[in-house]
Amino acid sequence: MSLQVTDLRVYYRTLAGDVKALDGVTLGIADGEIMGLAGESGCGKSTFGNSLIRIEGRMKHVGGTVTLDGVPLPIDDQREMDHFRFAEVSIIPQYAMSALNPTRKIGKMVAELLATRGVRYRDAREELERRIVLVGLSRDVLDRYPIELSGGMKQRMVMVVSTLLDPSLLIADEITSALDVSSQRAVAQTLVEFRDRGFVKSMIVVTHDVSILYQISNTLAIMYAGKLAEKAPTEVMMSRPRHPYTRLLISSLPEIGVRFEEQRLSGIPGTPPSLLNPPTGCRFRDRCPLAIAKCAEEEPPFVEIEPGHSVACWMAT
Amino acid sequence: MRRYFGRKLLVYGLTFFIAATIDWLIPRFMPGDPVQSLVSRQGFGLSAAGSQALVDYYNRLFGLGRPIWEQYLNFWVSLLHGDLGRSVYLTGRPVTSVIMSAVPYTLALLIPAILLSWWLGNNFGALAARRKWLDNVVLPIGYIFTATPYMWLAIIVAWVFGFILNIFPISGGYSYSMEPSLTLGFLGSLLSHWFMPFISLFLVQFGGWAIGMRNMIIYELDADYSRYLGALGAPSGLVRRYAFRNAVLPQVTGLALQLGVIVSGALVTEIVFSYPGIGKLLLAAIQNEDFFLLQGIFLFVIGGVLIANFLVDIAYVLVDPRTRVGMSGGTA
Amino acid sequence: MTATRPADDAQLAVTPDAERAGGQGVPGGLSAPPVRGASEAVGSRREILYFVLRSRKVIVAAAILVVMIVLAVVGPILRPGDPNALVGPLASPPSADYWFGTTTFGQDIFAQFVAGLGASFLVGLAGGGLAAVIGVVIGFVAGYRGGIVDEILSMLTNVVLVIPTLALLLVATAYLAARGLLVEAAFIGLTSWPWAARAIRAQTFSLKSREFVDLARISGVSSWRVIFGEIAPNMSSYLFLTFVLLFGGAILIAASLDFIGLGPTDGTSLGLMMYNAVAWSALQLGLWWWFVPPGIAITAIVGALYVMNVGLDEIFNPRLRES
């Protein structure tokens, strides 16, 4: 197992109390697997991705463990975690387009960053340039300032930088959100290529856009209100989703060739519950068409219903 | 690059032109007749005929009988010749030479005070952003100093160190009993008279820079590139280094913006200490209603500030690499 | 292939940082708040009030200001009459009769002090207010219109910005025989607006390209209504903070002007008190009660304004709350 997360809980401290953004997530990712993590805004997917690499600001690690390649990840010890960052766990952040120091030439910044890891720029340069060309940039981008690059170019550069030390786990946080459709496709394909070439072993792709994940991920995990709703191989998820939320999500996707008169797009009425004081029982019950009395009393456990396919729903099990 | 500097020079040139024109215009459009008031203030107890003769003399001297456009042109001609008129209160000495003899004293105060306070203030501010205990000390002190009017701090410094503790002399540029000479004694006297006005100027500015830098650093530490470096496990040393470099840039621009205020502060500080710089000259000009001197000082100060602004602009281009790139049009 | 930017954008890219560095009348780094967007706008009034009441900075600063205002209002009632009248013993230290002592001429320093306080507040309000109005108008128009209008206004702003206020004021006021408080305030207002204009312009630029503005414009709303209906409310906190800084700056400038004798020819002011103190050798004679109170008052008022500015900025800009 490459990554094993057990009952991870990460809350946000606010003046009004703790927001239970991530409230008990358990999952595993194998070597070479690309897992897509999707859900509505505020479901906890970004918190999940970020907590694996850096718990900062108002986040606090409340419970649960993370193990990478058999070694426990000290996610709440900033100094200890530094050993793992960049080399074992890396991230392409949501703010990738502004992640480069505006007053430093890109090559210089990479050199200084590598130096802090004991890697000589000279040694890494050849591979660096190769990867830069791979993502479609020209070599001389290293002599440029970020201001000279377009947003998409900066993002691609960040992708190269983040994976330069061949991390075991790469987290891609909403990296397609700011792009147009064709760029999204290019970026998604680049991610797959990174995995295929062995630059990264496994990947978590966080996004609210399920359609991208369909193209590139091996498994799909859907989160809702801080908890996992369903996780399964992509094919299985798309063809026979069991959780009502997943099913509504999938059916809300437009299909090419299907006309509106024939099949209406359905949204999901309602909004997610407040995570300050989450309701008892299943958190989806207020919007769920299949909810029964039990859903309000007891929270459904995340159980495996068939190999590789887990659901948290009383009606699905 | 050329376009950037060309633009700046245009603004400065335009500013000087406008300022000089305002300077020239004001006495001519203010209520009352400046020459009449000049003569009456001099109050030599002349007879009516004598006063009239003086009025005529002055009118001829200042070319006030000539058409306006000709007066204006003459103004610029003499300006370019370095002729700012003659000081009335200092009985006929050319304004230019009067000002020039005061300038070294003012510059001796300004330049070290500005450079030192900027450099030390920035470093202190950066340090304060890192250490909480230093922050708790620097912050209130900084606010107090920066809110203090220049002349009041000068008064307090003079009072405490000059009057009560009697360490430094309160007034003058050098001891009244000495003659300017290149001796150690004289230099020592110069220095001891210089110190208090200098420290007073220094402290007020220091507070401002320290607080500014502290805020800038905090802002930069929260920027996306800082977070990214942190996410990639970069040690705080690298993050702080980047943050400092980026935070310094607006401080350079801020220096240019502050120059006018700082110069004003120097002027009033000099007045408190009777330090023989432009400030003291200014007060004398106002009190003696010596308009030529006043106008000369005005033009001089403006010119100086513009030059200083330009120097800071040059410094900024050197410090911020983006300006060179963005302005040269970048490359494909 | 690369996104090249014309010189103007480089200028703009540089300028927003400059806004943070403050300007004339505003010390070194005490800045107008950094440019930020509508998404960080504050929540409800109640939320603001909640944070205001919890912010130590704002509470302390407001308390100081209230004390000063009360003094300025109540003081003249306690000591009616002309503050410059000769009433008491010459150059005497603070006593029960004369709380702040007397000057070398026997004037009641406390009476002068409270009158001067009122004058300072008035000048700050009028001068700062005028500068705020000019700066906001010019900044808005320049930022919203862009193009040639922006170029011209920016040129104007830069020119006025560079001129040292004191230098200009000393020449102008030297020629006016009779000067009142409002004249001084007018001069200050007319010369200290540039940094505010630049800051407002930068903010307007940033907000102008937001979606809600585009929406309003598409719906055919007129420019002025877009400015006042859409952009201004999102900048309201920013505008307020800018005014606070201009207010403090005006008080400082007025004090300097008064100190070199270019203030109002009648009445009294804190700067004038210091001028008199220095002119009549209060330093050498050790009459500390003459020059200490006015300076403390100005420092306290301006300092309180600056601290309040920072405190309010922390409230309006949640990101700063962390630190």
C-alpha cells in the first residue's frame, strides 16, 4: 500500500467554534494509482489534500493517522514533516499560478529550493530541462521571471517543480479549475504522463469537476460534508454508483449526444449542512431521495460492498 | 526603460515648471501690492516722495512695469543663470549664495538620517515580524515615534539631552565661540551640534520604516509563493529571505513618497535647534518678510526633492528585476 | 509566446505596492490597506461591531480620541474667554488654578491647550475631508475610466505628489495677510490628496474588472451609478481608512505650518503654542509645561488614529487577523 489514511480528522478553528471540515476519512491508495477526489465546495476534499502535506493557518489535526509507504507521516509536526515534503509528498497547489516568487528568475528559485534539499542545481538541470520540454514549455523559461509567463505556463512550471524530486505521492489541488476545457484536458493528460513515466508513484486529484476524473483516474472517491460517501474504481463508479449522492452527481453530468428534450439535467436541490454543528446520522439525509428513519439516528459506516468498492449509506448496503 | 525614465523626467520637469510658475505667480496675484508692502514694511521712516522713489526703483528692478509675459521670460532667464534675486533681509546678498551656505548643514542632517533610518528601520521591522517579543516592543515604540511631530521630538530631545542632562548644545551649527577651521576642536563642535537634530530626525523616520517593513513582511509571508515554499518543505530561512527582498520594494517607493515630508521635518527640526540650515533660513525669511529668499528656498527645496525622487526611481529599477523585464517589452 | 506587458502595466504592477507604502502626510510604511477584492469584504454590521468591540487596538485608540474630543469640547467651557488673554502669574508651573501653568506672558496654557485641540480637530476634519473628497473623486474617475483620462489625472497626481506640501504652503500662505483656520485647511486639503488618489485608483482598477461590475454595465447602468452603487460599497471600509489617515496627516501638517508661523493669524493652535514656546526660550528657561502638553496631544491623537487604522484594517481584512 502506498498511502493509508485512517480516520483522519482535521478541523478549522474559528471564533464560532470548530468547523469539522474533515471528519473521519479512511482510505488507501496503491502504488501507481490515480485517485480522483470529488465533491461540492466545502465537502472537505481540499482540506484532505492539504492536510497531507501542510497543516497551516487555522487547521488543526484532531485525530487519525496517515502512513506513506509503511512510514507514518508526522503531519502535525512541521519540522519533521519537512523531511517528507517535496521528496516524498508533494503538491500542485490551487494557487499554482501565483506560487512562483515574482522577483526571482524561475531557474534561480528552483536552484535555491533544490539547494535546501541538498541537491545541486547542476546535477538536476538536465532532468529539469527535459521535463520542462515535456510539459510544452521552452528551456529558456528558466531565465524568465514569472511575470513573463501566462497563467497556464506558470501552472505547468509549478507542475514540473513540484514533481522534480519524484515524490511518492502527488496531490493535485483543483488544478484545472481556472482553465478552459482544452487546457484542462492537456493538464489532465500531463498528470497521467507523470505517473506513467514514474515521476510520481501515486496521485490524488482533487476537483469539483467529475468529468475530468473520469478521463484520468483509476479510482474515484466522493466526499460529502466532511465524510466519504463512496469510493470505487472509476468504471464501477460511473456505471453502477450505489450512494444516492453519487448517483445524483453522475446523472447531473451532461452527455454528448443527448438532447435536453430527451433527458433533463438534474441538479441536486438543497445545500450541504453546516459543519460547525453537523447533524446527527447521515449528513446527506436532508437532500437524499432515499432517506429513511434510520438515516437520522445512526451514521452509516463506510463499508466495502464489493472488492474495491465502499459506500457509506444504509440503503446501499 | 527609456520610456519609463523619460516619463519620470517629464513629470519632474513638468512639476518644476508648474512649481516655479506658481512661485512666480503668487506675489503677482495675491491681494495687495508686494512692492508697496515691501517698502512700507522696511519702514525707513522715509518721506512720501522718498517712499515713492523707492517704489519706483523696486518696480524697475523687478521689471514690474514690463508686460507680464516679458516678466515671466525674464524670470526663467535669470533662474537658469542661477540668479534667484537678492535677499532683502540680508541686505542685498544674492539669494543663491545665502541658500548655498545653508545647504551643507541641511544635507548633513538629511542624508545620514534618511539612509540610516531607512536601513535600520527596515531591518528592525523585519526582525520584529519574526520574533514576538521584539514585535511587542517595536510596535508601540514605532507608532509613537512615527506619530510624533518632528518639531516636538526635536524640542523634547533638546530639552532632555541639552537642557536637563546638558550633554549636547541646544543651538547653533558649531560653538559660538569658534571660528570655522579644519581643526579637531572645530569638527568636534560641529559634530556635537549636529547630533541632536540628527537623532531627532532619525527617530521619527525610524519608527515609520520599522512598522512599515514589519507589516510588509507579514503580508509577504502570507503570500502564495511563501506558502508554496512552505508546502515544499523549504526552511524558514529561504522563505524569510524571499519575503524580505519582496518587502523592500514598496519601501523604496515609499521613500520617494516620503521625501517631501522628511524635508519638511528637517526644516522644522533645524528651527528648534537654530541649526544654520535651510530651516533656520526659512524662519528668518518668513519673519522678515523677505519674499525673494522665501521664493528662492521654495524653488530650491522643490528642485532638491525632485532630484532625490529621481535618484530613488533609479534605485527602484535597480532593485526590482521585474521593471527591467516588463519595460524592455519582454522577449518571445 | 510569453505574456509581454507594456510599460504601463509594469507601472501599474509596481504602483499597488506603492499604495501600501503610504504617502505624504503618512509616515513610511503606515499604509493604506493593500488592494483587495470584494470577496474579502466584511460581513454584516453586527460582525463588524463584534470584532470592533474585541479589538484592543481600536478600543484603546478610540478611548484616547474620545478623551481628546471631550477635552476640546468641555475645556473651553471650563475656561471661557480668550485663551491668549493675560490672566495669571508669569511663567509659573502647573498649579491648582492653572492646571498646565502659564506662559512667560501669564497666559493660561490649559485654556490655550483646549482651544488648540479644537482647532487641530477642525483642521484635521476639514483638511483631511477635503483631501479625501478630491482624492476619491480623482482616484475613482482615473481608475474607472482608464485610458487618456487616467493618463492625464495620473500625471496631475504625480505632479502634486512630488511637490513638498510645506514648500508650496509656505509660499502661498506667506502672501496672505489674514489667514483663517479654513484657509489653512483648504491649502492642506488641496495638496495632500495624491497618495489617496493613487490608492483609490488602484482599488478601483481591481474592482472594476470584477464580474458584478460587468453585470451592472451590461445592464446599462450609467457610469456614476456603477461607481457609487457597485464599486464604492465594496470599498467603503477602504475609503474610511483612507480618510482616517488623511485626518491624521492633516493634523500633522497643520502643526508644522503653525510651528513656522504660517498658521492662522488669529486664534490659537497646538503648533502655535510650540512656536511661541521655542520663540520665547521655554527650552532654555525650562518651562516644560508650555511645550510638552501640545506635543503629547498631537502625538496621542495622530498615534491613536494610526493604531485605529491598523485595528480597523485587521477587522476589514480578515487575513491580517491571524498575525
